[in-house]
Amino acid sequence: MRFPFHPALAAVAAGLLLCAAASARAGSTSHPGIKPQLPAELRLVLVAAAPGKPVTFETQVKAYLPLEDVSLSVTLPSGARWVARGGALPQKLDALERRALSMSAALPQRGHAEITARLTFRLPSGGTLSRGAYLAFDDGGPARQPNYRATRWNGSAVVETPAQGVSR
């Protein structure tokens, strides 16, 4: 059995083959292991926490992109007081610039307490973003770390962290 040759069908078939080849190449150039990077990192690092003494911690900021209108607010829980504040961040941070501010606070010796920090900044593109971090304490000492759950989403590994305030 012989099939008749039709030029219009041949052109459609060739177009479909070219589209399939182009999409296969486009899919092969993607990098599923590379994830987008956030423009800044904010961390609260516990330096010292002895019973009955003020808690000393460091607020660390790293800018991965140039940042403008940078502001940092660190909030203490009710009943706590500042012993030493670490100063202020500059209004602008260059790409890959790091800053660390040492701070100290006297926390209540009973119950659960959290020191929270919020970094707000504007990108050169005009978008405003913020990052948050916290340290948790139970009865004046560091709270145990929350349980993290490792899962997968869309083929990528994901570590789920509990929301702020659930460290017990």
C-alpha cells in the first residue's frame, strides 16, 4: 500500500518536528538544581545565654544584591529590656556586603519569650522586600530547636520549618 504525498502535510509534519526539537533543547538547558537566590539574608545568632544573666546575640545581615532604604528593627518580648544595642545599619548595602551588630538583652526568667528581627529593604528595581528572623527562649534559656520536616516539591528537596512561636 502506497500513501499519496501531499506537500501541505509534509510542511505541517516538518513544523511539528522542529517545534518538538526546540522544546527538547529548551528543556535540556534548564537547571533544576539551581534555585533563585534571595536578595538578602538575615540571621540572629545566639552568642551567650547563662541563667540569670543577659542574653547576648548577634544580628547578621548579608546582601546578595545592592540594597537601598535598609532598615532593621529588633523587638524584645514584653518584660524584657535592652542591655546593649548594636547600632544601626547603613541606608545602602552593596552586593556581597556583610554587617553584624552585637546586642544584649535581659529576658524574663519565666515562660516563653522570642526576640524577633525584621529587615526591610528596596531593590534597585524598585521592589520592597523584607526578611525575618527570631530567637526563642523558654524560662530564660534557649528553647529547643523546632522539628524540621524534609519533603520534596516539584522534584526539589524542601525543608519545611514551623511558623514563629511553635518552638515548644
